[in-house]
Amino acid sequence: MDRPPLPPFTAETAAQKARMAEDAWNTRDPARVALAYTSDSRWRNRAEFLQGREAIEAFLTRKWLRELDYRLIKEVWAFRENRIAVRFAYEWRDDSGNWFRSYGNENWEFDEHGLMRRRIASINDAPIQESERKYHWPLGRRPDDHPSLSDLDL
């Protein structure tokens, strides 16, 4: 099953792929998000190493039980052939009401069907005050007119 856009990527299709990933992650639906990855996809997320859709879905389930009110923005940094590098920032709160902005970079590698077979993520969490939040859209997809990471100078 193909998951367009397919590699090799152009500036337009890399940006489309990044926005599709952002939109999926903003659903906070682990099963839906996991479908974007190959059945044997390999991940490094911070210091955690995962392989396969089941492990990815379990990881995302744990993640979104802990990271409440999660809102994410991704932006393409670079691309080449079947690889895309993105930078991202997301805001979330813990169950005690403490807010964080998590900054990171991801390196993605896709198979010929447009499924991600490798994801390498480096992420840092910064505590923020609720008054410092920049993402105020309703939970779900970021509105098209909401500022990008570059527009927000993040």
C-alpha cells in the first residue's frame, strides 16, 4: 500500500509529508499514527529504541497519557531523495498542570511506498509558564493560518 507523497521528495512533497505527520500526531491517536511506519520500522526517540508498529503504538499510547493537551508544529529543515529532516516544537502539560515546550529534530527515512522505515529523534524539554504558551488552537489539527515555527521564532 502506497502512502503518498512518495520519494524522491521535492521541496513541495517534503513539506506535504511533514504536515501530514504533524496532523497525524496532533490527533494523538496512536493506532492512526503507527500506520505511517513500516511494520519493522526502527526508532530512536530520545534514549529509547523501538522496532515495529506494535512498539510504536505502545510508545505513543504511553506518551500521550503523560503529555496532556499536546500540540505540535513540524517544519522541514532539509530533504534528499528518500530522507527528510524536520525540526519541531510541541507544547504539553503534565498531570500536575506544569507546562513544557519540547524542542527537537527528527531524521526520517522512507521506503519506496512512502512509509517511514527509520525515525531518529532528539528532543529537549523546557519548562514554561502557562502564560508563555504559543499554541492556543483547539486540540487537533493546527489551523492553516496559525504561525509556523519560523514565524514564532522558535
